[in-house]
Amino acid sequence: MGGEAEFPGPLKIRSLTIGVSVLVLWLANAIVAWAFPPVVEALGISSTFFVFAVLGVGAIWFVARAVPETRGTSLEELEARFRREYA
């Protein structure tokens, strides 16, 4: 849970966005915990882990393609950049 605190959004809504990101993280964990036993029963353990591995690779691909690099940039610089690009 370390990445949420460094969300590069507008400073005015930072606490809200951090709260939403933590909520989404917990919901995703709950969905995986809820779905795992029935999927293992239906597909078997090896196929289940393969499905989750494919989902993980898909998530990595999405992040690499869709999330901009923000390393070495202050929150104020990011806010100005996002205002220029997305406002």
C-alpha cells in the first residue's frame, strides 16, 4: 500500500483520490479472494493460476502503455502538466 500516497493528481483532491485508490485495492483483493475457490473447483489449480497470470501480464501491459512516467517530477509540476494535457 505504498504507491497510493504518491498519487500525482491535483492537490485539492489528493486525500479523496488516495481514499478511492485504497477502496479499489481492497475491493480487488476481496474479488480475488471470493472468486478463487470456485474457479479452482471448476478449472483446477494449474489453470486457475494460469488465468491469474494472464490477467497480471495484461495489467502490466496496460500500465506500461497507458500510465505516464512521473519519476523525478514534483506534484506541482505534475498538476500543471495534467492541467495542460487534460483540461
